[in-house]
Amino acid sequence: MGSDGNGGALDGLRVLDLTRILAGPLCTQMLGDMGADVIKVEPPGAGDDTRTWGPPFTGGESAYFLGVNRNKRSITLNMAGKAGQEVLAQLVKKADVLVENFKLGTLEKWGLTNAWLEQNAPRVIRCSITGYGSSGPDAALPGYDFILQAESGLMSICGEPGGTPTKFGVAIVDVVTGLYACNSILAALAARDRTGRGQHVEVCLYDSGLAMLINVASNYLVSGKDARRFGNGHPSIVPYTTYPTADSLIAVAVGNDGQFARFADAVGHAEWARDARFTRNPDRVTNREVLDGLITEVLQAGKTAAWIGKLRAAGVPCGPINSVAEALDDPHTQAHDMVRSVRHPTAGELKLVGIPFRLNGTPATIRRPPPLLGQHTEEVLGGELGLSAARIAELRAEKVI
């Protein structure tokens, strides 16, 4: 675990985190991992909704909340009233980045319009994360990952052929929206270095879901043919799926014709690479059912570990279907420091997923455990805003904090 003043890439930048649930908190956690001072503002009493999303819980905190809120300080603030809005305005003036995922018009209703920001905090970068954006017929609708997976077309391409459309196992649209938000904020920070001014950054779940279609969307736009489900298979590459073995399943990803020739030879059927039905990838895609049937018959005769050893020796990409526990316990996971421990005030020694990016000159670090609700209210209001102990006590008595 690093220490404050670690010299991270965003060291010295202050992020005001007004978000909750997943997309926003993941974005601000990444900024915190990069060294930013992140102040998470939560409503008094309940806090971020995910604090109650469990079980499992540890030390009174939900595992969900703990997973996306490290490297932050938490303050409580009732922003619906005038006193809270005055405190919020002071916090905004001292921030470099403001991230929010309120309903459209909420910040504006509180007086924090883009015009106010330009006049009072011209260097602040405001990032708005919404379900459907600020324009279009659905702009006023609330955004939920599951619904966006359905509406964006993502669910339609997940699941077995002829089966039921299936959502991804995690809230993947939220996750990717958080990544897009972080990426856009970093771009806006780079632009501010050049222009001296902040700007309004907008990302929404709807656009993220569509963007995630990537090659599948391009296939439709080029061909006019709608996408369909391939189970674990790939619409444009064969063999590229899971196959049953004698004891479990194996994932095989043959990306080109040379790899296919090596694959065919490794499984004892070098003639497949000379078969006109399978020689080139477009031929294999056309004849996927025949080829997948032949491969299944062969691979079922051996165990997964043996096949992985043989295929990897031949340079064929493949792997086991790990459980979450197996993946997190894997020696390679440990070698990459992708499970970290941090001391939490109520949970004690807490394990967290590590940081998936490395900057060798300005390393990302875990400096703070996920905060307790309002843990840093006095510290921030007194130390950052200069409010007196008496004024803080008044705000607490008035239930503003």
C-alpha cells in the first residue's frame, strides 16, 4: 500500500465525486488510483445506495461498495437545501473535476449550471454520467445497466443459438461507461493544460452500450444483416469457442489460418488444414457446424489440462474455464498483484481487486481503504473549506451533514 503524496499521475488534483452505484464510483476510483484526491459526497444517513447491497458484508460494509470506492474520503451533505448547496458550491470552487450522475437538471436546479461554473470555477471539468444523455426522446428516463444491456442489442447476441437472450455476468454497461468517463476526463484535463479552461464532459449508458457492439455493429452496418447469438462462439472467426473435454471444458481461440494448421496438427488431424472447407477462415465460418462437430469429437477424448499443454506447446491460444475463485487464486493473478490487502477501520484486513494499469514513472497506488460514511466530513469541511468547529456543529445540528 502506498502513502499520501505518492507522486501519482494525478497527484495534486482534486475530484469531487457526487456519484453513486457503479459507473461513477468506478470512474472516480480510477482517478483516485492515479493519485487524485477524491472527495465522495453522500447523503446523510444512508449514503451511496450500494452500501446496503448485500450480502456479503464485512465490518458493516457491503462488498459491492468496497469494490469501487477505495482512495476516497467520504463526507455527508444534504444538497437539497440551501445550506448544503452553499457548502457544495465552495467544494466545487476548490475542485479540478466534478463527477455527477444525477437526473437531468438536478445540478442546475441547485444553481450549479454550466454558466455558473464558467463564472465561478472556470477550470473545473464537469463530467455528467446519465442513462440516455441530455438530448433525444429518452433523455429523461433513468438508466439501469440491465435495461441498457437489453435495449442496446448486447443481450440479443449473448446466449445460446435459439436460446434466451442473456445479460453479461456483471453490470458491463456501467463498467464501460465508467471507463469512458475516466478516459474523457483525462482528455479534458489534457485540454485544460493547453487552454486553461475546463469543459462539460457527457457520457451515457445508452451510447456506451451501442459502442460496445464494436465489430458486431460494423457487421450489420456493412451487410444489413442483423446479428445473432453464437453461444461462446464468434460471428467472424472459427474455431473460436468452448468445447467439451473428457473432464470439463476448454476455450480455444484460433485467430488465423496458420494457427488453425498448428491446431489441426496438434489434435492429430493435420488434414483439416488442407480440406477446402476449412483451409481459410471464411471457409471455416461458412462450415462452422461441421468443423465444431469434428473438433468436439476429438477433444472429448482427452482431459482439459492435457489438451492445454499440447495446444499451448503448438502456439494455439487456449485456456480453462476458471471459476471466479480459481481466477483470483491463480499464480498469475498473484504475480500481477491483482489482489491487494488494505487495512479498513471496521473490516480489518480487507482484500480488494488490484489496479489493472501500470505507470512506471507515476505509479498508481491504493492509499486509502473505502471510507466509512461521513468519515472525513470534519476533516474536509474544516481543513479544506476552513469552516469553524462551531459552524460544522451547526450544520450537523441542522442535519445538513
